[in-house]
Amino acid sequence: MAPSLRSGFAGLLRAWRDRLSPADAGFAAMDGRRAPGLRREELAQLAGLSVDYVLRLEQGRAKNPSAQVVGALAQALQLSRAERDQLYRSAGLLPPQDGTVSTHVPPGIQRLAARLGDVPIGVFAADWTLVWWNAMWSVLHGDASVVPVSERNLARALFGNGVAHAAMLPVRSERGQDAFAMSIVADLKDAVSRYPRDTRLGRLVRELREVSDVFARLWATETAAAPHTSDRKTIRHPEVGDLVLDCDVLVVPGADLRMVTYTAAAGSGDAGKLELLRVTAGRSAAALP
């Protein structure tokens, strides 16, 4: 049963956690579950919050969650846009406004990506902010949850001088790094033209123009560049060395999102390296208490 419109924040949180199937959230089915929904530990992991904080929110002991926390919970719970807005209002916050870059990932996209667990998948907003990723993405690129939310942006990783840039593994584009950089700038220019009132996007561009001469030069050029779509990337991984992978950028119709996937031909050495990373990551997770 759907929660009542009068349900408070705590009640909505519990009801929607109970509703979400662990399989749809990317968790393996396990015996011994007393309830069909997510455990608090799983919701906390997906939202990047502590288990204690989620417990206090559900008990109504933690008051006035921030917009960042509510957004992370809405994403983790795979809420529809209307449900997301309801959760914001129940927390006494205004929902994200139209005319700004959306970070909302539709539930169907999250379910699809969760079922492709062997493929590294990251979902990006129109400004190249990373808004969703699966376990294999973390295995390939590093755990994005340890990067501050404000730094989870591909343009910041390429051109910035903060945590995102420091955390980015060495990556080589088959098209050439200049072409890759130009395509990201072209995408940001397109986003600015479509979301001129988005203050976060405007701040991103201003900051990158200040800290990066390369970004400032590319931003000032009038030469048209192709948007970032598909490419072949060489990623230098600290555990398995170089991986040469097909990087495909799939546009999500109606959501203004990009789903980025990395694959290798079956039976290739690079596919073997991806599988090794998947297996070793699974063993490490299984060894945790």
C-alpha cells in the first residue's frame, strides 16, 4: 500500500524502504530475511549515510535533514519524481525546481542497471555529475562514495584541482585526450544553454575557468566539438594494470541523463581482467564482518 500523503518523513522512509526489493537495488538474494524490503544497512550504504543516522530518521529522532540527504535517500529508494517531491515536502524542503539540471534517476533505469551487475555502469546528469553507480563501477574507477558529493563530477575530475581530480585513475582516450576534453566542454556548453538558471552549473563553469587554463581556453573557443558519446579507453588500474575497454554513452530519453558503460569482448584478456576484479571484489566483501 502506498504511504498516505499525510505520512511524515519517518513514515515515508520506512514504508518505501520496506517496498524496495533488494534485487532491484543490486543486492544478491540471501536467506534469512524476515522482511521483503531493504535492510537499514543496505539503505544507508546506497545513500552514503550511517546506519545510525538512518535509524534516527526513521524513528523521528533526527530532525530537519538537508536537501542533500533527502536527495540521496530518494535516489536510493528509487522513488518516482512525484514521490521524491513528497519526501522533500515532508522534510520541510522545496523539491528541486524545473529549469535546473536534474539528478533524479528513474526507478526503471536503476533496476535495469542493477541487473547488469557484471558491467561497470555510471549514470551522469547533464552537467556530468555522477548521480548513480554500481559496484563494478567502484571496482573499476574507485569508490565514488568516499568523494564529496560536490566533487563527483567528470569535468571537475578532468580540469579541477580537488578531490575528484586526485581520485581519477590514469585514463587514455583512443580519440585523444584533447578531443575527449573538448567533448566534455561542449556538453557543458550545451547544458548551460538549456539550464541558464541553474546556479550549481554556473558555479561549476566559473570555478573551472578560474582554476584551469585548459578549460578556460576550450570554453572560449568557438570551434564546434562533438558531444562525448562512445570511445575506447585505456584505464591504468592499480591491481590489474592496463585495461582497454569500450566506453559507451547511452542517453536516457526524457530524463536528460547519460548511462556510461564499460565492456570488453568476451574471451579477451581485458574481459578476464574485469572478471578478476569482480571476483576479488566479491571475495573482499564476503570477508567483511
